[in-house]
Amino acid sequence: MTGAAAGNSAGNSADDAGILATWRDSPLASRALLAGIFVNRLGAFIQVFLVLFLTNRGFSEVQAGTALGVFTTGAVLGVIVGGAMTDRLGPRSTILLSMIGGAALTVAILYVHNYGALLAVVLVVGLVGGAYRPAASTLLSELTPKHRQVMIFAMYRLAYNLGNTAAPLIGAALVAVSYNLLFWGEAAAALGYGVIAALALPRRRGAGATAEAAGPAGDAAAEHRRSGYAAVLADRRFVLFLFALLVNAIVYVQYLSTLPVAMSAAGLGTSWYGLVVALNGVIVITCELLVTKVVQQWQMRIVVLAGFVLLGAGMSVYALPFGLAVFVAGTLIWSLAEIIAGPTMFAYPAMAGPERLRGRYIGAANAMFGVGSASGAVIGLAVWNQVGEAVWPLCGLAALVGLVAGWSGIRPSVAAKETAVTA
């Protein structure tokens, strides 16, 4: 999509890229893909309950926390591997391998009791289970016309967020019966996605996924000399975008790490923090598609600029000395940033590079956001321990750095072709 839907070609009206039109005209494979993502995320129990499961089994809190970190590391490695698999094997095969392999390995955790072996299994579970993400994004992009890319990725995010919202509630109900049901339930959800992929996704990538000789940078000779992730890293503008994603994730994740500590220090109980987090979830789930219908008509650079400004402003508001109102107002502001910029930043990697490397571009973006989320939690708490509430203005400054990187990294005109494919 050229410039994020800005500059839609004549005949591609805003209504034509609306919510109902996009869903109605999407091929069966696209709808199945979104349904599969929702089913898979309904069973996303391990990341939420792994620490509780391991401590219940008798491992220490440190051992359980380490295992969770290993799982997260595996998930980051998984999207990198998944990006390469997608480009080599195709999205359907990658999704099937990820879901079938992930299901078997998830259940295996129940039968491994040695801590070292357990860490190895958890690492591989994260890696294999995360490999589907670049494949899903790649196929969704290939199946969708360029003027609907941002909207279809907003739908992807909705399916993902709905599943993630429901998963902890389902998991809690399963734990009340048996911890074993968590792992069998996650395996069943993965297999459910695998069945959907096997039945509904195209066996080969469509015509929109043919190898492109020239990348958007226009340096055809350099493009031919490089392959794989080396070609991604040689795209300097996209590397700037990856840095913007890293900064975005570091700042964004503070609502999970530093915010609860800050609210506790302000004398507000855990229930108030839970309500603030729930406010974000409600806004994203109920408003993102409607907002996307408007902002997909903007230039991508403008969308990213607005997102970073609002993200930094929302976090900075937390430093004001006005009690609960500050935390509510700040959350409203950065939640607006998420629903404005989230779908666009999620869609851009699929359009940023040559189609033969689309999986790797998406994998690199997913990995960078994962690294930022994991490291940001530690960084934020470390800064809080040193400077207290000054962490929030620093988040604002970091968002400005991300804004500059994002503005510079996004090409004003993305060299993307129509990629509509029939199922």
C-alpha cells in the first residue's frame, strides 16, 4: 500500500476499504486465517500460567521466572526462524509445522521433570509455537489488495487481542480443575489452528508472491548480492523502522512493568491498576477498527508521528501529581496512540521489502518488538529504582527518538504491488 492507504488509487475509496467491505470481499483463506489466529490465542495459556505451574510443581520463584524468560527468548527466535521458513516453504507449510510441532511439545512439558531439560523444552516450545506469526502476516498480506492492508491487519490485531483477553479467564477455569488441562488445552487450540490451515489455506503462495528482482531501495545489484536476513539488514531505512519498533515496545511495555509499581507508590491498590489495564483493553477491542477506517487514509509517516506523540504524551502524563485521574488520563492518551498507529506499524513490514523476503521482513519486525517488550520491562523498573517518577518524562523523550526513527525509516512511497489472491 503506497503510503499507508494515503494515495489510494482511483477507484479504491475509503468505503471500499471499510470494515464490512474488507471482510465481505476477503477470500475464504483470509477469514480462515483470522479465525485460526483467534482459536490459537484462546489457548495461549503457557506465558500466563507457566510461573504458577512451575512453582506449584516445586520449583523456586527464580527458576520459574527464568523459565518464563527462556520461553520469551524462544518466541523471539521463533519469529526469526518462522520468517525464513515462510520465504522458503510458504506460509501454509510454516503454519502447519508450527501448530503441529507446538502442540506436541506443549504437552511434553508435563512429562519433563529435570530442570535443565525443562528449560530446553520450554525454549523449543516458544520457538516452534512462535514461527507461525510471520507466516500468518505474510499470507494475509498476499491475499489482500494494497488499499486494504491496514484494515486487514487491524482485523488480525482484533482476533489476536480477543483471544489473548479471553485466554487467562479460560485458563483460570482449567487450573481450578487441573494444571494438566492448561497444556492439553493449549495443544488442542494449536491443533485447531492447524486443522483450519490444512483445510482452508492455499497450498502455494499466489501470484502476488512471485520473486521481485528489485527492492524498494532501488539498488538491484546489491539486492542480488544479498539474501536472507542479510538483505533485510542491508535495507538501512527498514533498519531505522526496526529501531522505531524497538523504542515503541520499550515505552509501551511500561504499562505492564513500571505502571503497577508507580500506582502502588501513589497509594492506589491493585484493583485500580487492574481497572486501568482493562480500560486499555476495552478501548483497543471496541475502537481500533473504527479508528483504522479513518487513519488508513493518512500517509504512513503521519500515522506513525501521531502514534509516537500520543504514546510519549500519555506516558509523560503519569508524572503529574493528580492521583488516580492522572493514571486514567495517561492511559486514555497512549491507548489512543495504540489504536491509531498499531495497525499501520503492524502492516508496514509486509510492504516494505521485496516480496521474496516478505517473511523475513515481518519476522525481523516481530522479533524487534519482542526484544523491546522483554528488555523494556527490565529497563523501566531499573530506571524507576534510580529516578522514580522521572521515568515517565524519559519515556516521552524516548518516544520522540522513536518518532524520528520511524519518520526516517518509512518510505514515503512503498514499492508494493497489488497482492490480491484467490483462495
